[in-house]
Amino acid sequence: MLSKRIGIDLGTANVLVYLAGEGVVLNEPTVVAVRADDNKVVAVGAEAKEMLGRTPGNIIAMRPLKDGVIADYVITQSMLSYFIDKVCGRSRFFKPEVMVCIPSGVTQVEKRAVLDACMTAGAGNVYLIEEPLAAAIGAKIPIAQAAGHMILDSGGGTTDIAVISLGGVVVHKSIRVAGNKTEEAIANYIRKRFNLLVGERTAEEIKVNVCNAIVEPESPKKMETKGRDSVTGLPRAIEITEQEVNEAIQPILKAIISAIREVFEITPPELASDIIEKGIVLSGGTALLKNLDNYIAKETGVPAYVAEDPLFCVVRGVGVALENLELYKKSINRD
């Protein structure tokens, strides 16, 4: 095989790249910094994320994907070019084969946008695989069996819930509620409760450090948060507790539970009984939210557990599918 084969988990928050034969070779934030006057890319990935909320007027740091789909086509294509060049080298004789994962239930237009962006960025053949299916493969779920498995893949922009049997998605639901909406909910709560404006990065720090789906009264965690007072306009620091953060994220947790219930309502009874036995597998960055598995188990009555290395489940699954195209051909969309 002369051309390189790469698998891309094109996420709203992070881009992970898998190189066939080597494994995961790149993990960078989905952030691009561009010049305002000519739209020229200044920085991509980790370097651009450092600029979020801190750029001068002539530079804009932005996320080109919103809710799991492409919001800015030109910037996404520039970002993909950058990542493909970084993995394959700028001077290449053969175009790489690329497999990209997409949320379940995206429209044909959104699929076409991903395909076109990859082709323009320098890919040869492009394959698309549904995110929950890739997550299930990466979580080592035996998807080829004639048995029902439920996967909940929650990343930065979307939460995909799917029931998989015989190597395909039987029923699925995708909601545009995940990590980014959790951060928004925290920032909005702080603004309303404390009249304090906090940035995206501060909200993310709060989510990582003091966010808990089930409040534990015996360990009341606190965190100092700095921002700008919306009344006086001056910088100010406050202390936010685990209980307050839990109150802030309640609408997000309820939306996830509601989506799980909707999927169960349309799941064939035989497969539903399999899921009760095997449990719900959680993958994606939001699966790392403390006690989310216990919260889901408590609210649905179905056991839930976090997959090993949830952040890398999707990209590992894309890699496995890419290296075994014949085996997974019925689950893959070709360009």
C-alpha cells in the first residue's frame, strides 16, 4: 500500500488522527485562529486554543465545527489540510485514504460538506462512518453478534445514542447537547447567580474540576473562579461549589436521560432485554464527567459503565474499520 491510510475523529472540541500501522498520532483542539482582514489561517490546534478569548482585534480564534457538523467550510478545509500535512508530510506523491466519522442522523448536505472538505484538503478516497458505530468498535463491543448493544457517545457538540446489532445501527438518536453546552450552562449560571462573566476556558476548567452528576454531600468541593463583574465592569473572584455546578448542569443531564428514554421507546423488545443484561456503554469526552454512569443507571434502571479510554474510543474504532475495510464495508459510506 503506497498511499497512507488515516482515520479522523473530526470532533467539535478535538480532532484525533489515527495512522494505519502506527495508531493515534495526533490529538489537538478543533480551534483555528484566522486574520480578520483576509481570512488567512494564523494558528491551528493547541496553539490556536491558547488564543481563545485573548486575541487582538485583527485575529479571530474560532471553532469551525458546531454541534458535530461543519459550520465554516473554508476554515474546516484549511484545518484538515494542516492536520493531513502534519501526519503525511507536505510533499507526497500518493493521496492518503481518509476515513472520517460523522454523527448519526446528519443530513446528506452535511455528509457532502465533510466529503468535499476532505477531498479539497488533499485526500484521495474518503469514507464516512457513523460515530456511534466507530465508538462501539473502539470500545471493543462485539457488534457483529445478533445481540443488542447500546452505546452513548457524548463529545463536545453532540451526544449520539445508538442500539447496535449484527454490525449495524438499529435505532439511534443524536442530540446537540454535550460538553460545549455543559460549559455554556455553567457560564450562564455564574452570570445569573453571581453577576460574573467568565470565558469559555474558565467554564471548561470548572467542568473538569468540580462538575459532578451526583452531588456528594460528604465532599463539598469548591473552586475559586475569576471573571469580570457585569455590574461594575471590574475583575472579581468568587468561590463556586460542586452543588452549584450540579444545579447548573441539570438541564443537560435531563436532556441526555430524555434521549436515552426515546431510544428505548423505539428499540425492539428483544434488543432491549439484551441491553438490560449488558448495560449502556459510555464513550467520548463527556463520559469522563464524574458519576455520569451512576446517574444514568439511577435514572433509567439500566446498568451503565464508562468504556476504557473513552476519549479515544471513536478514533480507535475508525482505525480498526479503516484497517478492515472489507469486514465493515456495509457500515461505511464511500465517496
